[in-house]
Amino acid sequence: MKNIFRFVLIVSFTFNLIACGRVGSLIPYEGYVPTFDTIDTNNFNKDDLEKLSDSDLIFKAIDLGLYNKIVFSGDDALDPDIPSYKKDLGNREELIKILLEAIEGNKVTPE
């Protein structure tokens, strides 16, 4: 019984090593755009916010309680069946400025 257990253990360990080797890199670095969690909220600038997608900016504005400053554009702007994070921003530059002012001016404390 011990031999069977050892055999199963060795075979499963081998299969795990083979499977992990085929996965490749778990963090893609080519074309990587950082999410807001990877940006140092104590030390960021306008360029960092401009790298974020529309959905990340929407989430950050909602996190900071600035949901009334978000303006949507496009055909889906008034569609209630589409979640807000999937919609296009109509005031991207203005929202970036508002987020910078809110955090830099200590109006809202970052997480």
C-alpha cells in the first residue's frame, strides 16, 4: 500500500510540474496597463490616470464617492441594462482632473 501511495504521489507531482511549465508567464508584461491597485495612490500623476481604462476610472470615481461627476456617451449611455463600467466615458479628461483634485487636495482620502 505504501508503494502505491508513493507511486501516485510521484506521478501527480510530475504531472503538476509539467502542467505548470506549460502555463507560461502568469503576469503578462507586454502591453500591460496597470489597474488602479498597482498605482501608488500617494504618488501618482495625470499620466498614471490616463493609462487607466474607462471602466477603471469609473470604478475609482465611484470608490471616491464622485459618481455624480461621471458622464456617459455613446448609444449605450441611457441603457439601464448595461452596467456603468461597460459604458464609454463622455468626460474622461474632466473626470481625470476631478480625481486628481479630490486626492491631491485631500478632499477624499485614498484607500
